[in-house]
Amino acid sequence: MTDTQTTPHVSAPSTTAGAAPITAPSTSAAVTTPQKALVAPLWLRFLQGLSGVGLIIGFFMPWIKLGETVSLSGFSLVLTGGLEQLSPPSRGLIFSIPLIGLALLASSIKGFRGLGWAGLATGILIGLVGMYTLITAFLDSTGIGMWLVSGCALLAMGTGALALRLSKGR
């Protein structure tokens, strides 16, 4: 007894007009489709983990420095209230920063599918809270002269950009 190959040999068609592509006979009726990767690439997981560690470390580093003697970290802002402008909800958001950092670090280690959404939500949330804080501090500490100078600078920048755009068309 000899072993012989049991699959039929597929030959090329003799004419090219109307010929279908040559395919090997399938051994099963079910066609497998490629599945999406459940884990993010290693370099992306590393960068996201790095951002989580940065959030945790940055929470304990100085945020506000007033001269050489007074320095407030995110941790001290949460514990002491820090500034009068920080209401209890803002202190709660500040306290959530190291917790979000831990969540980012954990998701990067495990490589969950929600890694992208976690990073995007973190960046948007912290960015919006930071912008709100900067804008309110700016509004509370500036006078009408600063507003006039800032507004005119924005107007000059806009008209300059528009003039450059219009001159390219000529």
C-alpha cells in the first residue's frame, strides 16, 4: 500500500476569455474571516502606560509656585483646598487624575480594546478642565487693558492671515 494524495489537481483553463480565477478546492464549508486584534500594538500600549505613569507622578509634583517658598502640588490642592477658586467639584476632578492614571496604566498592561477610548477620554477631560481653570484664572486676574490688547492682537492675526490668503490667489 502506498500513500497517494486524495485532493484533486486543479489545472489552468486553456482559454483566457471568461475564465474564472483559479482557486484551490476548499476542505471545509465554513470560511474563516480574519478577526480584529484584541490587543493594541506594544508601542502604543507602552506610550499609553507612560502617560498613565506621568499623570500619577505629576499629581505629586509642583503645580503652582509662588516665589521660592510656596509650592502647591495637585495632592496639596486636594487636601488643603489650595486656592479659593477651587470648589469641591474641582477638587474632586483633581483627585481623579491619579486614579485615571492608574486606569490608563492598567489598561495598557492588559491591552484592553478600550485602550483608545480611555486615552481619548482622559485627554479631553483633563484638557477641558485645564482650559476652564486657565480661562477663569485669566478672567479673574485681568483688567480691561489686557482684554483690549488681547482682542486687538487676535484681530491683527486674523486680518494678517486673511490678507496672506487673499494675496496667494493673485
